[in-house]
Amino acid sequence: MTATIKLGQLAEFLGATLRGDAEKAITGLATLQEAGPTQLSFLANPQYRKYLAGSQAAALLLKASDAEGFVGNVLVVPDPYAAYARISHLFDPKPKAAAGIHPTAVIAADAVVDPAASIGAFVVIESGAQVAAGTTVGAHCFIGARSVIGEGGWLAPRVTLYHDVRIGKRVVIQSGAVLGGEGFGFANEKGIWQKIAQIGGVLVGDDVEIGVNTAIDRGALADTIIGNGVKLDNQIQIAHNVQIGDHTAMAACVGISGSTKIGKHCMLAGGVGLVGHIDICDNVFITGMTMVTHSITESGSYSSGTAMQPAAEWRKSAARIRQLDDIARRLRQLEKQVGEVTPDGNASSDG
Amino acid sequence: MTATIKLGQLAEFLGATLRGDAEKAITGLATLQEAGPTQLSFLANPQYRKYLAGSQAAALLLKASDAEGFVGNVLVVPDPYAAYARISHLFDPKPKAAAGIHPTAVIAADAVVDPAASIGAFVVIESGAQVAAGTTVGAHCFIGARSVIGEGGWLAPRVTLYHDVRIGKRVVIQSGAVLGGEGFGFANEKGIWQKIAQIGGVLVGDDVEIGVNTAIDRGALADTIIGNGVKLDNQIQIAHNVQIGDHTAMAACVGISGSTKIGKHCMLAGGVGLVGHIDICDNVFITGMTMVTHSITESGSYSSGTAMQPAAEWRKSAARIRQLDDIARRLRQLEKQVGEVTPDGNASSDG
Amino acid sequence: MTATIKLGQLAEFLGATLRGDAEKAITGLATLQEAGPTQLSFLANPQYRKYLAGSQAAALLLKASDAEGFVGNVLVVPDPYAAYARISHLFDPKPKAAAGIHPTAVIAADAVVDPAASIGAFVVIESGAQVAAGTTVGAHCFIGARSVIGEGGWLAPRVTLYHDVRIGKRVVIQSGAVLGGEGFGFANEKGIWQKIAQIGGVLVGDDVEIGVNTAIDRGALADTIIGNGVKLDNQIQIAHNVQIGDHTAMAACVGISGSTKIGKHCMLAGGVGLVGHIDICDNVFITGMTMVTHSITESGSYSSGTAMQPAAEWRKSAARIRQLDDIARRLRQLEKQVGEVTPDGNASSDG
């Protein structure tokens, strides 16, 4: 299952400077603490430098400065974490699917599947859909009418694309993800919700990753749009007509309401929620479990998640939160009273 | 894919007053700003009135008051948004499934599938289940033993109904939804969790919509119940024995704990969480990311979601939240002191 | 569908003391209020004692102390809720799958399926995978290469295990759950996210339950580990390299970030979020919607969820939260001023 690659070959692959035994056989990757004598490891986070000396690893990916004092086999690289990212794929035990169509797949006569694509068992591909070369469509996937998947993609087993979902090149979609579901569009007539057909599609750029059980709804009229290089973790909810800028990343359990636009190179931590119809500019970082209630026009960090306390202490804080308006009013009142009796009383204004 | 319908036909369909060219061919719907010269648009939100004059749309759905000053083709209707909702289905590119059973479907001998139902590829329908006329069951759906789906329903590909799930008429269920999963029922015996069989079922009314990857657990003893006209968005969690009243709507990522009852015509915004065993009365609106910790007996709006600040400011606020009990006590102490030195000191009581 | 069992047989099964008619036929279980004249009920929560007298149940599971005053048929047991848990499985209408492999299943030549396992329709089992005796793999499940499922397990329809997922004995996995998805691992190179192959697997202990649409990612290098007896509700997100100790339970919609370790016998309420790379010790209880931002080294209860208020009141509280730093500073200023004019002024320090 696991590859065996000589250290010299890895140096060549990375363009790294090899210091040590080029013939050393590497069978896998592991952390500094867990690596065995045939595994490669790396030092990216300075706080793990203490584990360098004791590591059993066959060789290490190190920066030049860290390599100086180290006596074992080393691949010297400018960015060990990035080098590890590149090398990791050489040791990935994920099965590679062979090109071709599994005999159980049900494919519409007018769908176009490239001969160099791989279509798994029980896949359904509907009328007018297209799958490009080098793309793997895992077992139990459903590709709706007229949906298009670009070159070099990988759909895990059981991914659903509704109709009119267009996906770029090298896109990875994990199991259970659903693209093109009908967004939550209803008109309220006298208390009864009338469904609005969701006529738009979904447009996904190149080099996107979409996590397990993540949902990206189709647009109501125009398309929902995911930019190039966007990375979405698991269990994320993207509502209709959301637009996400290039290279933005979101951790798990984020929820984005309809028609909200997010800029490029943003990062949303886990559990963040965004209301609908707002704009987030480029280079915004939103910390965990924050509720984003209005547009953001300046890049930077934003928060509203409340950190944990022991429950007994938290109960007191929480009870006081409900009294805050009263507390503020009483403070203002006191300031007035004290200002009257102290000569230098200069109470600040009650915002 | 897209329908072409004459403006006069649309007027007739809606019962609208046509002002303009009845022969004008309409090929789709779009927003005021994006509509092209063969598309219909509408004005529902007054803040978009500024786009009226510049719209390229072939025709507009307008209220009589907005139609007065407008020179293009108009369908005059009392509620343009509701009219758009009705018309949207005429232009929906969603493929219509033909009646009949796909040859790959696996259907128990004693299951009853109406000849006017459509059963997709790789569907499994188990013993005693029933699918009524006009209902579409998408590819990869699983319909458990004795489960029943009423007339005119639409199940997207890959919907799972466990056994004993009964669904009304015209119910729409999006991909990845699971109805009838075994709820989280365990008895703790000396630190070990013993599973409690989940014997109840799920009962879903008419005209319900259930979103992508939403989970509705079966009841522990009696049924979990979803009323008529209920609309559930994506990624919602409904625990065992929850009851949801007619025409209540919930946005994505809501979580409802076991045995909680929600009234009619309620609205829950995204990310709301409800504890178990509480009652929410009719006509309650709960804002985003609120934690509902007790029953609500009066209709109205309820909140606890904290709005975002720049992270540096929020860190200060958050640190102060932990000091709130101390702050409140010190304020009370000050009030006493000041009350002693000022003649008109009338500090309010410390609740 | 429902079993019929004589009360005497149930007494024997439970080792309970029977007081009443051993021949009484029991057809099911229900609550005290809903039980009909052939159903068994139980009293576990003292607040339902008021329903004892009026219950129509055929018989009751009662503690000796509650049985004293009761005149109907009784099974006297030390823990009625635990007894109900045990008996519930006898009345579970869930279909029992017969051993054997459905003819539509696609199973790799070198996969090992025990003859006493049950493999449903359209199941895919890949190279080198193993399914042990007494295990049911529901329709539409996907078992990836080299994945192993121990004895006596039950996988609902449509469960996905990627490759190298090893599962213990008697594990229950609900529909839509995904084990072994590729975790959110990317190295940022000049603003572009480079994917890191997720080489580790998932290791699940014995007697674990995993809820609907829950995601457990594979490890980046080492395995993600779920201990024995762990119970995970629906829609939970477990990131790569998380470790969960034995007999810990989590309610729905919990999200746990990468490499976080949780101890034994912990309980996480619904909607809780944990940051990555922290350690939670044994016997910790975290209340609903809490954000866990740092390690916990002492067992006990922890919270940060804010309870709901009527929206008008909450808006005032929320506005004041933003002013908290200003309020605290002004309070400190007042304390200084008042301390100067009152002889006994002893303001506490501003933490």
C-alpha cells in the first residue's frame, strides 16, 4: 500500500539539498515524535524543535538554519511544511481509480464522459452532463443533467451534483457533499410559504476543495459562485447566490446565508455564521463561532465568540449580561451624582 | 431547457392586468439589473426601485402604484413577489422525471408503487412501503419498510427514509436528508451508555420541504411530528419526538433537542439551538444563533446571538464579560457609598 | 411488525420481580400517558409520578418504592430506565436483515465478507476490506479499501467508509455518516492553499454509535481515534487526528477541530465547538453552544452559551456588551473619585 522512495529521489522531486544517505529508503511520513526508522519527518512549528534530537526518523525536512546543528539525514528546503505538503501525495494510500466506466453505472446516451475519466459503481450521469479527462467520479455519485466536471477532479464516493452545476479543473469533493440543492426560497402569502423555483445553477472554479456533507445551494435566478482555490471544510452550508472569492478558506460548520458575498483570501474559522445580503471584503479573518451581522469593508480580524468559563462562574456572568442596560444606566447616574460633589468630576459620556 | 412563454399567456396564468405587448416571448426570469431583453423581472423590495428605469427586462411584474410611471411592458399584480414565485416554476430547468420504475431499482414484492410514480436508478424500496401517484423518487433513494410517501412528492437523488416514516402530499426532500434515523437515546448504567431502541416513527404533513443533509430522527416511543406546510432549510437537526407546528420555517443549521414542541407560524433563523423538553408557542421569531434555553409562552422575537466586532475590541469586551459579576458588585458598593454622601442619592436596586 | 411477549417472559428476561398476571400479553412500549391496555410503561423521572394512577398501561416497570402503592401489574426492578432500555430492543420494529450478500452488491475479489454478515443492495466493498460475522451493511454503503468492520455491527443504509477505517465490534452507524474523509489540511504558499495528503486512517473502538450525517475525518499522519463506548449524535464534525476517550457522549451539531483530545466519560451538549490542539481531561461536562478555547485540566462543568431574551431586551444588553470596556474604566474612575471623598472608600481592584 505504502510507497518506498529513496531519499535522493525525494531531494530531486523537491529540488532540495540532500545532506546524508541518498540511497536511504523512505516508506512513509510521520511526526517527529512518531516517525520510525524508515519514515520521513519535518520541523515546521518552532515549538517542536525540542523533539528534533530524539526523533527516530530516517530523515528530516528542515530549513537551513535548523539543519545546521542536526546530525542525521536532512533534506534542506526553504519551507519544510510546504515541502511536506508536496511530498505527502507520494505516500498517499488512497486507491487510484483506473480509467473507464464501471459496468453498473447508468449514463445518459448524450452525456459525454472522457475515456480517460474513471466512473465508479452505481454512478448515475444524466442527460447532457460532461466529465473531463483524468477525473474520478466515485461510487454512488449522481451527476445531474447538463452538469460539467473539469479535468483532473476527484469526487469521493456518494457526491451529488444536481443539474446545471459547472465545476472547474482539479476540484476535490468529499463524500456526502451536495452541490445545486434547491435553496430556501419561499414567498409568504397570508402565513403560507409558497415555493420559488430555484432556476440558477452553481459555478465552481479551479482547484477548489469541498468537504464532507457540505451543501452548496443553486442560485435562485443567477448562479451561486465559488472562486478559484477556495477550500471548504466539512458540514458547511452555502445558501443560494452566495459568492466566495478566490483562495478563501472556511473551517467546518460555517453557515452563510443567501446572497452574501465574501472576498478573496479570507479565512473563516469553525462555526461562524453570516447573515444574508452582506459583503465581506478581501483578507478578512473571522474567529470561531462569530456571528457576522453586517458587511465588512476593512480587512482584519473580527470576532464575537464567547470563551468558556467554569459553569458556576459563567452562570454569574450570564445573569449579569441581562442586567447590563440597568448597570450602564446606574453607572451614568452615579457619574452625575459624583460629578456634583467632586470638583474634578469629568465623567465620560454614556455612548 | 428553458421554456418560452408569451407575455399574454403569463398574464392569463397569473390573472394579471397586461399593459403592453401580449405577443412578447419570455424565455426566463432575472433580477432587474441582470434581466436581458427576453427575460421577465419584478419589483418586490422598494429599495430596488432605482433600478426600474434602467432595466433591460422584456417585461416587469409590478404593483399598480409602481406601474404608473413605467413605460415598458408590465404585468400588474397585487403582490409581485408572490407572482414571481408562481411563475418561477414555469421556467424551472429541473428535469421532470417520467413515470415508471428504472430497471435497476430494487423493490420489495409487497411494496406498492403507483404506476404514475417515478422511481430512479438504484432506488431501494423495502417491504410494505408505498409511493403514491405523481411522486418522484430520485436515484439512490432508500425507502424503508412500511414507509409511505403521499401524492405529488419529489425526493431528490439520495434521500433516505428509514422504516415507518409516513409523509404527506406534495412533500419536497432535498439530497442527503435522512428521515427516521435512530435518535440519541441511551441509559447510563455506571458510566456505560446502553442503547434504547427507537421504536417510534416519523410523521410528516402535507406541503413540507426538507433541505439538504437535514436529519429528522424517529421517535423513541411515539412519533416525531412535522406539521403541514413546514419548511426546513439545509443541515438542520431534529431530534426524537420533536413536534413542529404547521407553517413554521427554519433556516439552515438549526438544532432542536429531543421532545421539544414548536408552535405554528414560527420562524427560526440560522444556527439557532433549542434545548430539549420545552414548548415554543405560535408566532415566535428567533433570531440567528440564539440559544433557546426555556419555553416561550408569548409570541414575539427572541435573541441571544452576539454581533461581531473587530477582534481587538471584542477581546476587551469578552474579557470584561468575565468580570461582570465583580463589576456589578462594585457598582452596588459605590451606589451605597455615594448615597451616603449625596442628599438626593437614590440608587436603583441591584436585581 | 410488533412482537407479543408475555409479562412473565419479560420478568425472566430482566430478572425482575413480577407482581401480577404472568400471562398478560405485552405488544409494545409507551409513555405512562400514552400506553394502551396491551403496552408496557415505566416510571423513571419522579416528576411523572402523577401519571401513575391514571395510566392505561398493561403493566409498569417500577422501583420497589414506587410499586408499593400501585395496584396494577408491575415488574419491580432496581433501575426502571435501564430496564426499559434493555426491553426496548425486544419491541424494535427495525427490520432484521438476513445473512448473505445481495446480488447487486459489488465486492472486490480479495475482500473478506463473513457468511454470517448481511450485505445490502448496491453496496460497494473494495479491495482488502473485511466485514465480520453478524454485521449488517445497509443498502448503498461504501466500504473502502482495507477497511475493517468488527462483529455484530449495524450500518444503516448509505454509510461511507473511506479506505483504512478500522471499526470495532457492535458498532452502530446511522445513515449519511462518513468516516475517513480527507481532513482540512493545506499549506499556505503565498496566499495559495496547497493540499496535504491525508495519510492516516480512522480507528473506532467497540460499542460505538455514530449519528446521522456525522463526519469523522481520517488522520493527517497518524489515525483519528474514537474510544470504546463513545456515542456521537447527528451532524457532528470530528476533524483529523482528534482522539475521543472511552464512554464519552456528544449531542448533535458538536464540532471538534484538529488534533484535540477529549478524555473519558465526558459529555458535550449540542452545538459545542472546540478549537484544535487542546486537551480535555476525563469527566468534563460542557453545556450547549459553548466555545471551548483552551485545554481543561479539571473535571467539572464548563459553559459559554448565552441564554435567550426577548429581542428588545437583548438588543439593549448586546449594545452594552460593546461598551463594557468603557463601563469598566468609568467604574474604576468613579471608585477613585468616591474613594477620595468618602472616608471608608475601599474600592476593589480593577482586575
